[in-house]
Amino acid sequence: MMARRSSIDGLPEDVRRWLERALADSNFSGYQALEEMLHERGFAISKSAIHRYGQKIERRFAAIKASTEAARMLTEGAADDKDARSEALVALVQTELFESIINLQEAGEEGIDPAERISILSNAAKNIATLSRASVNLKKFQMEVRAKVEAAAAAVDQVVKSGGLSDDAANAIRRQILGIVG
């Protein structure tokens, strides 16, 4: 059985685009006013339908915002001692997978074949498992690098102190070393 098509999907594209902008401008609220404005334009769309559509658009905006933030992290700075670009890339892929799952759920409402839906979810689950392992390995790598740097800082600290430098000088050198990953 196919789900009923959204009444908003039947709107002319320019009206639908106007509604999307109006939803964003109103911070995804004011559905009664939007219902009245659509009625003035000759369209009978309920505030419940506008709310459901608004939730879908809001989820997409949130996913775009997260992807944009991840892309910004990817391009920050040439040095990548903390492997921030890999971390941002993992976050970007996670966002894309999340958006794909949302789209799949919405497609389920529109009558996608259940066998195809299971196949898509199975592939997504495998990709999520791979991504999760990559994320865990990245965190492990970051912790190992941090531990090595801290051990190196402690060793330098001992050498510096035994060489007669003041505690302030030793601490300054230690902060410089730890600044690489901190």
C-alpha cells in the first residue's frame, strides 16, 4: 500500500520554494500564518501538513549545517597534527549517512519496495560499521600520539631540569611540546 503524497509536493515549484524560505525565515514556526498566506494564494494546505513539511526541511537544514561545519574543519590550517581533517571527514560521512537514512525513512512513507528498503538499510549498516571502526581507530591513534608527546615532554623536562634550567624554563619548554597536540 502506497502512502498518500504530501499536498505540498503538489504545489507549483515557485510556491513550494517560497514556503521553504518562509519556513526558514520564521525559524520553523508560525504554521497558522503560513496556512493563511497559502490560502490567500489559492492553496488549501493545512497547518499540520505545513508542520510535517517544515520538520523535513528543518532536518535537511541541520544536516547541511553539520556538513558545512565539517567541511570548514577540513580546510582549516595546513598543519594537521591532531588529524582534525580525518576527524572532520568522518563527521561529514556520518552526516551524509544520517541524511540518507532520513531520506530512506521518508521514501518509506511514499511506498518504496520493502525488499529494496531492507537491502538499502543493510548496506547502510555495513557502511556505518566500517565508519565506526574508522572513528574508533582515529581516536586510538590520537590517544597514542598524545601519550608519546607527553612521554617526550616528560623526558625533555627531566633533561632540562638536570641541565640546570629553572622550573619556569622547563615548564615553558613542556608547554611548547604539549602544544603540538593540545
